[in-house]
Amino acid sequence: MKIDRGVQVSTIFVDRDGVINENRADYVKSWQEYKFLAGSREAIAKLTQAGHRIIVCTNQAAVARGHVSIETVEEIHSRMLAEIAELGGVIEKVYYCPHGKDENCLCRKPRPGMLLRARDELGIDLSDAVFIGDSMTDVQAGLAAGVHSILVLTGLGIEQFRNHHHEADGPFRVTLNLRHAAEIVLQGLHLHTGTQTALERACYSILDISKYLDSLTSTSIRDQVAWQPTRDAGLNLPIFLPKRR
């Protein structure tokens, strides 16, 4: 997949757990256990107001494992959409995979089935779409569908990037959370293949988010990424872009 400078995005696919709401090791099994991540509703509202179509694609293996019913999953989604709508955000559709890993379905990420279904049902052009998720399975599903991918460091993101970033079949970006990812989309996606500059290192060292990024900057990772600063709230936020192998 070729990434051009200044790609203007029309559709945004978003993972649910760890991106919109807090991830739980024992799954989100009820609305009472569902907790929005700070700023996620506002980010969706901002993207909606800018004219972007937003679609959720989420694996919900808790259904296959008997931890939650399909009726409860759909109730959670209904309430989620209602609370997002209160701030002016619109999620056009929620696709979820209820299958377990061993069922070999086509919809479970990292397979791109949910994205392809959305393309067919909603008439989406995947060439100018983005997938925002907290797992490399999200990144892989996006790349498999020909979609630009952004990994956020909420939810499983830090562990996923540290231990599994090399599993991607193409370039993807990494940033803090859904709010920062929304800013990247609103500014237009840009590719920067230069090396990390002293200014970028200095900006990185003074960021409020450095406690998250410090754990990611092993030599092996630095050797595989280029750096791109982007302006957000007066700060230069480093965005990792793994180089093609």
C-alpha cells in the first residue's frame, strides 16, 4: 500500500475496547463495566463534525466463550452510540465478530472481513480510509484491506507495539490515543522518511507522554522506525512509522 503525502481521509474504522472504552482482562460483560476512555467521545464528535464517516469494528470473543450474550453486546453498543451522540458524535455502524479464535471465521481480526463487509454494504472507498486500533490485529486487518492504520497506546497498545510491531506487513503510525489519532486524521496523513533529528529528540524528551514512549524506544525499535513530528496542543508529538522491510 502506497502512502502519499497529505492523504485526506473520508472513513474512519475504529476498534472498540482499548480505543473508545477501557479494556478489561475479563471482557466488558455489561454496560455497568463499560467505561469510556477520557477524550474518546469528544474525538468521535470532532471527526463527525468534520464530515468523516465512523465505523466500529470489534472482536467480541467473549460471546463465543460464553461470558456475554449477543443481546448484551448489542445493548452495550446501543448505549455507547447514544452517549456518543449526546456530544454530537455519530457512529454509522458497529460491526462485531462474536467468534472464537479457533472458529476460523472471515470476520475476526486480523482478517479484514468486517472492513470488506462495510465496504460492500456502505459503499466505502477503502483507499482513503483509516483504521484506528490498540492491537496489531487491528493494524494487520487494516493493511489487509488496503486501509491506512494507526495504533494507539491506550488499551493493549504499548505491549502490542513493544512486542509485536514487527508483525505488520506494511507501514503504520503510532500515537497516544484516539484524540491524538483524530488530530492526525484532521491534519491529513503525511509520510516522513527522514531520521530522527536532535529537535525531535528534544521534543520527545519533554513531552507529557514521555512516560509511555520511554518504554518503546529500545534500540531494535529505533532501528526500524522513522520519526515525524506533528503539532498538537503546542507540542511536537513523535509518530512512529516502521520502515518497510
